[in-house]
Amino acid sequence: MVALAVPSLTILDVGHGSCAILAETARIVVFDAGPKTGLLEFLLQHQIDTIDIVMISHADTDHIEGLIAILGTNAIVVKMVRLNTDSMKGTDVWNDLLFELDSRQKQGKTDFSPALTESDSGKFNSSEVTLEIIGPSVYLAAKGPSGKDTFDRRIATNSISTVIRVLYKGSPVALLTGDVDLIGLDEIVRGGKNMTAPILVFPHHGGNAGTDMAVFSEKLYQLVQPEHVLFSIGRGRYGVDLDLQHHAFKR
């Protein structure tokens, strides 16, 4: 067993995908599950047998596949799952995940709800850690993929990607962006949300954000003003372990 610092936020190096684990004395929270079995292997290595909350940013395979791997074993209890529904997403992985979560909800094994928007901000806080859900807006999520935003732009799966700002004792630590695109980013700005954080987990693994990446990146950096930027493109086994207390009081 490898000791896991508490409290800590661990960004896993899952290759092309996203996954982060918040460890506190009384709970484990997972943000996205990455592809394949990297998350499962990490949890087993650290002898973690219960996940209190899983928050999935959006329906892409490289963010949800790892959750299917976990649900397929009896080694780990998953108490709660929150994600935004996406009727346009027809992949086998997405359909399998929804079927399994629906079954678990009916059996009383997992509290599952297909919604994770700004209206849920504050519902998942602990005594020391605040989880600000700053996107998507209820409006954008309700419109859904294939709908159009207030600027008549076509909404995509990435537009409703959940964006979460993690704070420790009131000080920002990290911004987890999923795969938010320019439409989703503009909606967060329109809502007047604070996005500043010393650590930015960059969306799209550094790839296409549905617009000119130089323009998108500059806008995002100006809003977040990060000291460090992480890209989920590494090929190692695990990523960077971040001490929440250290980063909260560093600024």
C-alpha cells in the first residue's frame, strides 16, 4: 500500500483522458474517470474501497470508461454519481454506463442523477473543501447538444462539460475544466463566475476547443491566471499529487 496524503488532490496521468481524486479524512471524490483501468488500479493500490462521489464532466469515452471498469468489480463501492445527460451521445460505452447506473439506482446501490450544473454548486462541500460548480449553466445544459446558445452557436457535448473550482479553506486550489469549449467558457463568463486558481487542468488535453486555440487559450489564461497548467497527455502510470493545504496557503 502507498500512503495517500489527506487532504490531497491527485491528478492521474491516464494518457488521453481526465481523472482526479480528492482525498479527505471522511470521503473520496472522483472527478472524471479517465479511459480504461488507470483509476481502478490507483484505487486498488491505495486500498480505497469506497468512492463517496463521482462527478463526470461530460459523456466522452476518455472521461467515463474508467467508471465502467470500477462498476464492473465488487471491490469498490460507489455511493453517488452525478453527470450531465447527452441524448446525442450514442456510443456503446455511454449506453453501457447509463444502463449500469440505472440498474444500481433501482437497487439502491448508487445515488445516480443525470444532472451536474451550476445549480449544484455548494451541495458537495465538506467542512474544509468547497467544490464550486461554475459550469455549465442550467440554461446551457437544458438546451443540450444540438441546441443553440444565446449567440446562435451550435451547442456540442463539450459545451456542457462541467467545470469545477476546488477551494481549500476558502482559497482556490485548482480548476478542473473537463473539455469545456468556447461556448461553455463564454457562458461561464456571462454568468459572472470567478475562475481564478493557481492550478489549471487544461481542457481538451491541449487539443481542439472548437475555435482558434491561441484565442481560446489566451482567454482562458486571463480568466484563470494560473501558476501551473497541467495537460492530460502523459503516458506514465500516475500523475502529480497535490497537497491542498500547501497550495491553498502558497498564494
